[in-house]
Amino acid sequence: MGIIKDNTSKIREQCQELILSDKQIEEIMRRLLKEINRGLGKATQPEADIKCFITYVQDLPNGKEKGKFLALDLGGTNFRVLLIHLKDENDFEMLSKIYAIPQSIMLGSGTQLFDHIAECLANFMKEHSVYEEKLPLGFTFSFPLTQLGLTKGILARWTKGFNCSGVVGEDVVQLLKDAIARRGLDVQIEICAILNDTTGTLMSCAWKNHNCRIGLIVGTGSNACYVEKVENCEMFDGPKDPKKEHVLINTEWGAFGDNGALDFVRTEYDREIDHFSINPGRQIQEKMISGMYMGELARLAIVKFTRAGLLFGGVGSDILFKRGQFFTKYVSEIESDKPGTYMYCRDVLDELGLEHATDEDCANVRYICECVSSRAAHLVSAGIAALINKMDEKSVTVGVDGSVYRFHPKFHDLMKAKIRQFVKPDISFDLMLSEDGSGRGAALVAAVACREAH
């Protein structure tokens, strides 16, 4: 018995570095806020890690938006086209279709990418017989954008495995318009707004809940946007309307830590993930949080303990030792087992060729997964608590979307508890799962833009 206990205690001891103390969380909040303020300032923005891009979205939905709108949602390995018919307050109809983006296009030219999108858009409109109508379109583009207006966005850099040539530094709305124009007159579309998925999430939740002031994504990537006073935004270049005191800020906080601000809590696993990623030294916070990396973080720890003879009797498997083969969904599955049972855990380990795992191994693998996912939840919570305290409103709803938040069995509860701990005691907040945020949100931004224009 002694040896087993010893392995478990050694693993737990070595996992301590994955657990953030309250003191560390306070320090992370302090550094994050400092970086956000740098992102809002004209002189400091170029050097800031958290760029705080101005979205030029100044009007939240009031629930009275009506009509038919198209939305295009590009933010990962596939994109969606949606047709949304807003009827009455909280009553809408939505049709959507998902289209894949082949790896060859993700790494090809920008022309190929936008031609592919335009073709899918045309097919979708034919399928739903809205070919003849000139419909407003909201374009959700979930990559770091410098926005110069509601319909002009310059790609700052690719993330999430994309690397299309000829797009960085260009206006992606124009590239989409050009691709539509290349098709001749077979599609009639008016692009009313370009936005980020966090903005879409916030807008989508605000349509139902007028208290929503923060949009958060914890999925393939991680990012947040929030409502800021225009007077705090030195980068705001639009016409200043005295009736509009606020504007949505897309923080792009995934890049927090690129200047070393998170080095004091990073581990060897974080450094290895960064080293082998396609953007070393970039998106440091995102690599500690998001679904694109969470499974690999757990795998690296499991591999380390296996090689040290602390797991699986020191016997691993080819699949376990292969980069990227421990999927993030495995973390959620393993943590879904009831205490003391290992049904899902065994299924996962069997898929990895680790049929020889003991119950102790299962318990230790689950502990490693819990450390990785809890740290992600606590990092996100530090950021959200910092934003809520900064806005200093009495009651705030946070709209949340993304696969990690949606599917991980404990993420919501972990966040709720940790945010409560660090938010000012007189502020009440609540976390709202966005039902289809980035798609419906894009249509709502288009709807609000049309409402303002007419």
C-alpha cells in the first residue's frame, strides 16, 4: 500500500505548481488591469499586451429590433452562415449551416479563403431562397482586429491555427466584399458590421438581459469584451456623440503575458506548449486557458509522471506519447465521473492504449485534469473579476460562450465561486450561457446598426 500512496502524494506535490493561490490571483488581477489601462491609452497601446481594440459598437439591443438578417461567423476550423428573422422581443427564427474550412485553405491565400466563404454564402442563400433580397449581414470575425469603424477591420494577426497570406494588415470586410464581387451579381449583401465573437456574445445576451456588460469566450481560444466609458478610450476615433457615453472594448486578453507578466505562474508544461505552437511567445494567457491547449497541458503532465514511473507502472503508449492526442474533451469526460468511479476515465485511457491502468492511476489522472482545468477557470475568473471591479456597476451579467465553458462539468461553478471571492462585496453578478452568441450577436449588431442608420 505504501508505494501506491507514495506515488499519489508525489504526483500531488508536483501538481502544486498548477494551483493558483489567492495571492497569485490578486497579483494577476493587478497586472491584467494595468495592461488593460495601457491598452486604452494612446501612448501606451502600441506596447500593451492587451490591445483593447475599440469595436465602435455603442448601442446595445433594446429587444425591439426586427427583420431578416444574415450572419457569418468565422472563428475556428469551420464557419457558420446564419439567416435570422427577428420578430418580437425574444422571439426569433434561426436557420444555420456549418461549413468546413480545409487545412489547405487555413494555410493558403486570403483570396482562397474569402472565395470559399463567398461561395458557401451564395449556396446558403440559394438553399433558403433569400437570393433576391438584399439582406444586411453581420460578420463575426474572431481574430485580433484593429477596427477603424463598424464596417472596417484590419487583421492584426492570425491565431488558432490560421495562417492565410495577404490578409494581415488588410481590411477583412473589403476582402469579403471583393470575393462577393468576383462572383458577379449572384449575391446581394450589405455588410453592416464586423465584430468579434466576444462582442457577438455580449450583444446576444444583452438582447435577452439588458444588464449584460461583459462578453466572454472560453472555447478554442479565450477572450473578453466589456462596456467602457468613451472618455477612458483614447484610441476612439469615431464621431463623439454626447448621448453615447459608452463603447464596447474587445480586450484580446489572450495575449496577456506576452511580455512576461504571467511568467511567475507558468510551468514547464506551458513553456513546452508555447515552444511547439505555431505562434511561440504569443497568446500566452490563452495557452493556459483555452480548449486548444488544455488537453495537451494534461497530456504533458501525464507523460512526465509516466516517465518518472509514478503512473501506469511507468509503461505508457504510443498514442499517449504523441503530441496533441489527449483531447480537451477527455478532460471534461474524465471529470464527469462520479467520485470514486472511473467509467469515463477508463474509456479514455482505453482509447489511449492504457488498458493496464489501475484505479490509483485513474484517480491521479483525474487529479491532473482537475488541476489543469481549475487553473484555467481561475485565470478566467481573475480577468472577469478585474473587469467587473473596473466598471464598478452595482449589478452585471456576464454572457459566456465557448466549448470549454459549455461542456466542462465544473467550469461554471469554479468561476462563480472564484469571481465572488474577488469582486467588491457590494456588486452582484451573474454568468449567463449565451445561446448561440456569436451568430445571433452578429445579426443583432447588424440590426442595431440598421436601426441607427434609418
